[in-house]
Amino acid sequence: MELIGTIDCARYEKKRKQGIIMTYTVKRIMEPDYGCEERLDDYIAMDKVILLDESSSEIKLEISDSELYEKDINEGDSVFLDHNNQIHKDV
């Protein structure tokens, strides 16, 4: 997963170090549009994901499409990032 936007890094890191898990709402998932272009066999499709924190600040991430499907993460879901910044569905 790659961070492609800006977040309040100091606030996020402080909470993460304290063991506080912040939950987010998936605002939008944008899948890439390749049109008629061919992709290499080993290509990994990456989706742009916009999350909202409790203060409605946006976090923009790039996450593999397959990971979102495997974890059944969809728009409107509540999610959290673990200590390795891996996304998980909050059930």
C-alpha cells in the first residue's frame, strides 16, 4: 500500500505509537481505466482509495485491487490501518 496524499502525519503517528487504532470510512475507490491497452502478465492493478477520519480529513492511499477484493472492502465500509499500515475491514 502506498500513501499518495497528505494526512496529519504527526497526529496519526502519535496515535499509532500509543496503540490507538483510528478507524476510517471508505469514501471512494477509484479503479484504473485501461481502455483497450494491454497490460503485462505480472501487472498488479492498483486502486486509489480515499478514506475519511473522524474529523472528515481525507487520506488517499493506493491499494492493490486484489487486496480490496480479498478483504471485501467497499465504499462506505469502516476500516482501520494496523501498525504496518495495512488496511483491514472493521467488523
